[in-house]
Amino acid sequence: MLEFQQISRSFGPVVALENVSLALSPGKVYGILGENGAGKTTLMNIAAGLLRPSHGRILINGEPLALGSPRAAQGAGIGMVHQHFRLAPRLTVLENVALAVGRRRPRDHRASAEPLRQRLLQYAREASWPMDPDVRVERLSIGQQQRVEIIKAILTGGRFLILDEPTAVLTPEEAAQLLATLKTLVARQVAVIFISHKLNEIKTVCDYVAVLRRGRLVYDGPAHALTTAELAEKMVAARVELPRLTAEERQALPADLPAAAPPALQLAAVTVRRPGGQILLNNVSLAVAPGEILGIAGVDGIGQAPLAQAITGETSISSGAVLFSGQPVNRWNVRRRRRVLAYIPEDRQRQALVLPLSIIDNLALNNYRDPALSWRGWRMKRAWRTQAQRQISLFDVRCNAPTDAAASLSGGNQQKVVVARELFGAPAIILAVNPTRGLDIGATAFVLRQLLAARQRGAAILLIHNDLDELLSVSNRVMVLYNGNLVPSPREADGAAIGRLMLGL
């Protein structure tokens, strides 16, 4: 039994947790729900020994756990898989696991790495995961890296497994495999703590669910007792529905835009190759008109990244052209791209934010040269702060102060900062890659409404998204990317038909 008793935690004036009490038993899956900044990850970081609570205690089978000690948490059987992986990319799978196991298990180190290798392979076999212990982590897909993280957590803990947003970076197939693996863990009497914003997953795999709202526990009970709509209402204290274009809106452009407007964004027979010659994009052509959202569906790793990089100029194009409003652009005229192109990338921490910089600075990365924010190269601090506070309020970024480092925010609030910055100033073209990744249902609905509002203003939006339901709800048209080839889907195609195209059928 793992018990949280009256756990509270504050960061300055911000109360992250207030008197949260939970009890978890082996052999069950517990869902933890809440808005971005509700305190979910903070509570789990306390359990993993990464944070100390301001008040309260944790018991393992009635015995107090030493708080603020990752080693004590591991010794008590608590393992955590973080939302952003903690792996050394240049090391092998076995070396990463060995780093996590450490000297707490000296018998593995006195003999050789072989006992640890065998334990790693044994667990991979039990979970039906193909695993090469000697491959470098940087060569693995995101789903495979997550499996390494889970194996690390099992081998260092083993009794209580915390999964923080485990399916946020997975393809639908990888997510289904992970959810099936949870049954194997439960059969081994592991207590699984499953943090997710995907209510359907919570209803599918969880025995019990706890809902946090603004740091307080507002529900703790059987998962089957509430519908997904009721769970969403518990999270945000209001009824939430995702926006959805009607059939008429999907067919028509906004009324105040000319029907014959030229494409704002166009790719003409674009091909991208690796240095070795492997084709990543094969003769891809598309056109996005002002006031249109073109959705791109596809399984992760089969062309989304090269497609986005070709548009932003991060990669060289072997043949073809990228055009903005009919004018070709290349990878060198970066300034022109940034004037018209807003880009919400897939990896917020590596591609979108400078984590040590403040929220204010991150929000101004695109327009710090704007005369409203700077004068002859000197930044106007008051104007920067005023703009940041307006964006923080509009996008409900939960933070202590605008001067806080972006690294101090939860993953969902970091994503809100990126979306707030990129949609500021009515950009003409928006390239969004999984813009709602890591966001709660309320924030997801808000971001989708912002994209629809940008469409109504006349923006051309290319939306590359793994969540097919969200993609279909806001897109005028959908195309499917498969092995570097772009295939248009029928206008009336449903999710099942598009799913078959995603698999190449």
C-alpha cells in the first residue's frame, strides 16, 4: 500500500498541492487527472523523491518514506517514467539501464554487465518488446525510448510504476501496445499510476481515478462511476466540448475571403533525401488557401518531421519548391519566413523554448525587434512585461511570475507559452505539429478554437496531428502521409477510412 497523507506543496505564493490524500494498492491501475498545473506531476515528483512536500507524509505499508530522496523512493519500489525522457542518447540501452540501477545492486557490477543484460532481456520478453541492449538510444524511435524508460523504472523500483503522460508522444499503435502492457504489470501485482489527459484511455485501462483541480483532490473513486464528460467537468468545473466544423463550414472558406485567393502556402513536387540517398519525402505537392485548415494525418516517423523541416527551412530540399503566396522561399531567407510563418513544433523543449530564459523572454523571441518592444536595439522592459502578462492571461499559463524560467513550468504550460507566442500578431501562415500535445481537455479546446479563429481571420493553416479526432474536427481537408508520400483522402472519409490510409491500405 502506498499512501499520501495530507500532502501540500507551495512554490512561493503559488499553492501547487493542498492536503491531498490518496491510497493505492498493488495490482491496480490508478488514473490521475487534472488541468495543466493542477499538481499531478508535483505529487508524483514528491513520491519519487524529487521534491519535498511543504506538509504531509507518505507511507509504504504503514512505514514512513524518507521524503526528498530518490534513492529512498527507489528502495521502496517506486519508479517513475517522466513525460520528457531522461536518457543519455549516445549511450546504449544497457548503459542507460545500468546508470539508473547504479551501485544499489553491486552484484551486477562485481561480475559483469551480463546479469543486468539478462534481466533486461527477460523483462522485454515478458512485455513482448523486441529489444537490443547494445543499440544506442539515439537510434530508437520515441516509442522504443519510452520502453527503455519503463524498463529502467521497473528494474529500479518494481512495485509502484508512475507513468507521466505516457501516450503523449506515441503513435496510436504504440499507445495501444503500451496499454496492453499495463495488464502484464498489473498481473505482477505492480500498482500503476497513470497520468493522462486522454479521458478515453483513463476509462479503458484504469480501475480507479483521482481528479485534481487547482491542487485540491475533487474526486477519488472507481473509474467506471463517471462518464468521460463527467470526468472533464470535474477537471475544469465546467462543461467542455471540443470545437468542430460543420459540414457546411468544412466545404466553404470564411465569407469575407475571395474564393479565388492564391494559395498562401504551397509545396510543388518537393523531395527530401538523407545524405545517404534515402528518400524521406517523395514528390510531395500541396496547397493551403487563406482561411483553410489542411490536416495531415499519419503515423509518427514516416515523413512528418521532414515535411515540417522543408517548410521551415531546417532541411535542404533535393528537388521541388516551397512557395509563400506564390513566391519561392529557400532555407536561407529565414527572416522572410519568420515574418509570415508561425511554427508550433513537435518538441517544445528542444525546438521551441529556451528553457533557462524567463517566460517573458520566451514570449518575445519572435518579435523582440518590434518597435513596440525595442528602441534602437534596446529592449523596453515594461512593454515586454505588459505583452507577456496579456498573453499569459489569455492562454491561462499557470506560473508564479512572468520572470520565472520556462523550465519551471509544467509541460502543458510550456506548450501554452509556445502556442501563445506563435499565434500572436495574426500570422498569415501557421504550421502546427501536434499543437495540443500534453494539454488538458480545456486547454485543448481553447487551442483548437484559436486555430479556428485564425482561420476565420484568413490564416492558412497546415495542421500535422497524431490525434485523428481533433484533426477531423477542425480541418477543411485531410491528406495522409505514408512512407514519405502524400495521399488525399475522400472529403467524407471517416476516422476508420483515414486510419486504413495511414497504414498504407
